[in-house]
Amino acid sequence: MILQLSHVQTFIEQFHILQDVTFEVPEGEVTVILGRNGAGKTTTLRTIMGLTPPAKGSVQFRGEQLNGLPPYAIARKGIGFVPEDQGIFSDLTVEENLSLAMRKKDGATKTRLQFVLDIFPDLESKLRQKSDSLSGGQKQMLAIGRALITDNHLLLIDEPSKGLAPILVEKLAQAIREIKKHTTVVLVEQNFALASAVGERYVIIDDGHTVREGKMSQLLQDRELLGRYLGITANPKSGKVV
Ligand SMILES: Nc1ncnc2c1ncn2[C@@H]1O[C@H](COP(=O)(O)OP(=O)(O)OP(=O)(O)O)[C@@H](O)[C@H]1O
Ligand SMILES: [Mg+2]
């Protein structure tokens, strides 16, 4: 297991947001965190990164305890985070945003830059443009691209499909399939078509608790679980966009 959360509890100010979050992430797979609005999905990613550190429980990366480490130290272990607000510098060009992510300008970094431009060809033609001129989908690609340029072993991505047109969701699915050849991915995703198309495993969080984890193929057959926690009542495979 590349990542293990065990009975994690997180407070934001006095609010007890994560009450018992326990799940495992196998290396080389895409694990999707599912759950309703306000369930605690973003807080789970932020807890892993040390941005809202856990008050109790443990977060282990490759068997090493992350609790108590500051976010920069956690990032340095090879964990990338693409937050929902994307965190890109809008007054810099696409190229400058990508350059800032390069800790070293060695051969491996250049190979990763080429990988980013291969999976997101839209970025290549926009390298010298200011990032605020990009479309929403292109900004999302840039945000993911930045995290890929660093030599990360694990990538946490928060709701990348939010607000994207179906054609871009399809591109995103293809990109995630390429990314997982090199990097383990934990994806928070409310678009169930995307989640089920790219995820091998799922974790459902409800009201600050993990209620179930397992193989995506099993979740797709579990109508009761889909209905109760995700509000999916129709055939989950109908209306698929990816
Ligand atoms: N800064 C904060 N102060 C107080 N409560 C917060 C804060 N941030 C989050 N919360 C609360 O914590 C709970 C979990 O929030 P979180 O953002 O992790 O949910 P989420 O599953 O990512 O939801 P969404 O699907 O809407 O993104 C929510 O009830 C939210 O209102
Ligand atoms: Mg969220």
C-alpha cells in the first residue's frame, strides 16, 4: 500500500470534520473518493497533505508516518496535490507556471514536461500565453501538469471535472489513464461517469466517516450503496459520458 489512513480525525477550528476516516490506496491504481457535498472529501485530501493536520489517527505513506509533518515536507516525499481552486499563477504564462514546478532542470524533468505536453497538447500551443487567458479546462490541465512535472509518486486531485464540458471530461479521463501508468492517483470526483471510468477502487465518505471501500467493479453492482450514499438511482452505466 502506498497510502494508509487509519481512524483519522480532523478538526477545523472547533468543528469535528473527519471523525473516523480509514482506507488504503494500492500503488499504481486510481482510487476515487466519493460522497455527498460536505461529506469531508476535500478535508481528507488536505489532511493527507498536512494542510488541516489530523488530531488523531495515522496517515502513512509507504509505511512512514506523515502526521505532524508540515505540508512542504509531505510534498517533498513525493505527494502532489491539485486543489479545487487549482493554485496556478494567473498573471504568469503557461510556461512560467510549468517552470516554477521544476525543482531541477535535469533530463528526467524535461521528460516529464514532454509527457505533460503529450497528454495535454492544448497547453503546448499556449505556452507563452498568460494563464488567465486559458479556458477552465485548460487551467485544470495546467494545474495537473504542474503536479506531474514534480517527481511525485502519489497525486491527489480534487474534483478536476467540475464545470468542464463533456468533451473535456473525456480528455481528462484519457489523461488520468496515462498518468496512472507512472503515478498512483487519489481522485475526489462527483462525476460518477468519470469516477467509474478511471477508478479501480473507491472509498465512500459520509459525514466525516468512511462507510465503505472496495473495488469499483463491485460498487457498480451495489444499487443499495449507490442509492444510499451517492444518490444514484438509475443504472450507473447509463448516460455515461466517458
Ligand atoms: N473552514 C471551515 N470552517 C468550518 N467548517 C468547514 C470549513 N471547511 C470545511 N468545513 C465543513 O467541513 C465539512 C466537510 O467539508 P469538505 O470541504 O471536506 O467537504 P467535501 O466532501 O469536499 O464537499 P464538496 O463536495 O462540497 O466539495 C463541511 O460540512 C464543511 O461545511
Ligand atoms: Mg470538496
